[in-house]
Amino acid sequence: MHSFQNHCLDVTRRHFLKDCGVGLGKMALAGLLAKQSIGHAAAASAVNPLAARPAHYPGKAKAVIHLFMAGAPSHLDLFDPKPALTKMDGQPLPPSVTAGQRLAFIRPDAAVMGPQFKFARHGQSGMEISEALPHLAKIADDISLVRSVYTD
């Protein structure tokens, strides 16, 4: 087996999505490489019980739009309103945030910074979208916004 193939077997899907901003591109590349060596993929799945398996039913999606916004505004400023943070804008940082921690980049006189844009509800769904995305707000009922993804 080639060293590249060994490396591909050692890297998990979680690693792709967590540590690599271009995780979907790498998964697509892995899929293309797997098609070139189907016999190798069958052998790998026999060895690795966590290897990808065929789907139970054919996929219905015709396209996926993956937004990798390196350097773009934060989701907090675009899609995630924080009313409590808005109320605390400009106030001193609460001690509960830094309790028992020595943080090099937070000055003792640091203040809370609230969202930079206002939020409003749009469409029949009432999706809250920032004023920074006026065109996206017009099609709020035609898009899906996933807010249920959490990490440790």
C-alpha cells in the first residue's frame, strides 16, 4: 500500500470537518481516489469497521453549497442574534467571564462589544437575519439555516 493511502486510512471524517476548512473538498478528493481503487476500498472496509458504508437509499440532493468564509464576518454578526450581548454593549466585562483565568489579551478595563448590525425577522418563517445581508433576507423562506450544530 502507498504511504498516501495509509495516511487516508488514518485520518477520520471528524478530523476533516473539525480541523480543515476545506474538509468537503478533501472528502470529494478521497471519493475520487476511492473510485480509482475500488478493490482497495473493499479491503479497507473489511479491516476498518468505521469505514464509510453505502447509503440505505439513493441521495436526493442535486447540489450542495458549502460556504467557507475565512475572513468573513462572524456568524454572530450575520445569523446569530444575541439580545443579552446587545444589552451589555459597552459595559465592563463581567468577572464571570474571566474568573480564575489569566488571559494575556484581555485588559482589565475591557468592555463587552455587542453585535455590529441590527437583526430583524424576515419571511413567513420569521428567520432572524442581520441587516448586513439584505438580499439574503428577501429569500429567507427559500433557504435553510442550521442552528443545531454544537461542538465541545
